[in-house]
Amino acid sequence: MSTDPFLRRLLRTVADDGSAGFGRRAQPGEWAVPGACAFAAEDPAQLPAARAAAFESGFLGLGSQGWSAEVEVVDIDARTLDGLTLRLAAWLREEVGAPDLDTALAVAREELDYALQLAADAAPGSRLRVTRRLRDGDIHEEYRLLGSATQPQTGPGAGSLFDLVGRVRDGH
């Protein structure tokens, strides 16, 4: 068994995964994070339709900076994780408006740590979906754990929602 941390990876879909309305779509197979950090400089209540759809149910692809409605849990090694941290920090600085590299790195690490926490208890191949809402000025996320692409999850808790309101993230 690997001792490396798990991170989600986008699910390769044969049919539309529900992300058609997101504007820029993530490429199948690229690494992803929940992506609330992408909305740090925006008011979620004022987003145009495609951005609002991505906010409500999208995961951020770290290669394309596009969005996917579903991701899959896969193994990741430390070297790859370090590279993703730098890639995400550069994007946060250049495109999202992080004030400096140190701030961008801190946010990137937080976002990737959050992704690792989400994936830690899920079996490799499990799929996740997110529902994100703005409530009382805070972003609340709920995740739905699905079975793997080849093995549906069964038994207690299958397909249940687990709400991470205790870990409310406001994009900072």
C-alpha cells in the first residue's frame, strides 16, 4: 500500500459530465482541487451564468484552469504535489489577483491540503461531486461520494452527502 497522499483526479467521462455550462471545461485526467479559491476576488451572487455554474458545482482543473462536475480519487506522489502547489500559486498570483507570491503559495497549499483531506478516506477510483452555496456571506460546500467508475459504492453511507460546513472556506 502506498504511503503517498491521495488527491482527486478528474474523471474521464464518455458522456457529458454536466460541466457543459461551466464555460471553460477541464480536460479529462488533469489534477483538480475544489476551486473555491478561484472566486476570491468575486461576489458569487453577481457571477455571470457560466461562472455561477462553475461556482455551484465545479472542481478546478489545475492544467487548464477549466471546470469539471466530477472528479476521481487517485494516488499522487510528493513531487507531483509540490509541482501542483507551485502551478496553482502562479495562477492565483497572475489570474486571480493574489497580492504576492507568499500569499498565493499559502492559498495554494490550503487548497491542496483541503483536497487531500477530502480524498483521504475515499477509496481510489471513488468519484466526488460538489454543491457549493453562499450562505450568510460564507461559502458552504457539500460533497457527494459516488462509487468508482467500475464499482458502484454500496452499503451504509453509499452516495451520502457529507457536509463540510465546519470547514467553511471563504476563498481566502
